[in-house]
Amino acid sequence: MKTIIVLTDLSDLTFKVLKQAHTLAAAFHSQVIILHVVTKEPVVFDVGLASPTILQTPSKETPSKETLEKHYAQLLDLSDSLNKFGVSASVEQLDDASVENVLAETRRLGADLIILGSHHHSTLYRMLVGTVTDDVLKHAHCPVLVVPGDVKPSEKT
């Protein structure tokens, strides 16, 4: 395993995902590429009981150039943290983050493993919008490791 791609949206799961990437990269002497995924935003049009959901690409104003630069700085900090602990890491930012583009980028980067986090969304959200995690799992060209989000106390069995 030479190249591990970490897909991140810089959410609260980022630390847990990077911790897994560090563990595996250190064990297998792999390179880590942190790929920031700027996701499409769901837009809901209200038409009564059933509201169709349409995914739109973020406008040029959202996220702003300043926000993207701030995110890139965060990515560099994450990469520096991995490098400091002996793991070769670099960053990439993917603005047009359709699932097809994410998967094409992981292929281009030579991913041997993709690591990503799983957010807890409602069943209705998953039915209407789906998730990047689900689509990556279904269509990835290499193994995928999914790091679960924190389980709420009411969800524990």
C-alpha cells in the first residue's frame, strides 16, 4: 500500500480520519494525500408534502476565496502534523467535488486505499440526497476504510 487518500470536508470527523491514516501509513510506510472535498450543497424547493432535493454546485461566492484559503491553510496544518510524526503527507483541494470527480481524482493520484468519515444523517436525508460515503463505497476502484462518526448516547446498543 503506497498511497492513502484521505477524503475530508474539514468536519468534526477529520481528526479521527487522520488518526487512522497516520496509523496505517506508519505501519505500511505509505504516503498520505489529504484531499479536501468541497461538496455540493443541497437546495430544497418546497412543493408541499414532498419536496424534491436538487444538488447544486457551490456558487462562486460560496465558499468565498477567503474561506477556501482558510481551508487550505487548515489542510497544510494537518499535513505538517502528519509530517512531524514521520508520515509523508501532502494536500489537494477539489472544488468540483461530484462523486465522479472525486473518484477520478483518487484514480489519478494512484490511491491504494481511500479513508473517509461517515456522518450520521437521517434516513430522509439519505433517501433524498444520498451521501458521498455511500457513492464512494459503491464505485471506488480500491479498498475504502470508513471511519464512523461519534455515536449519540441514544444510538448506542
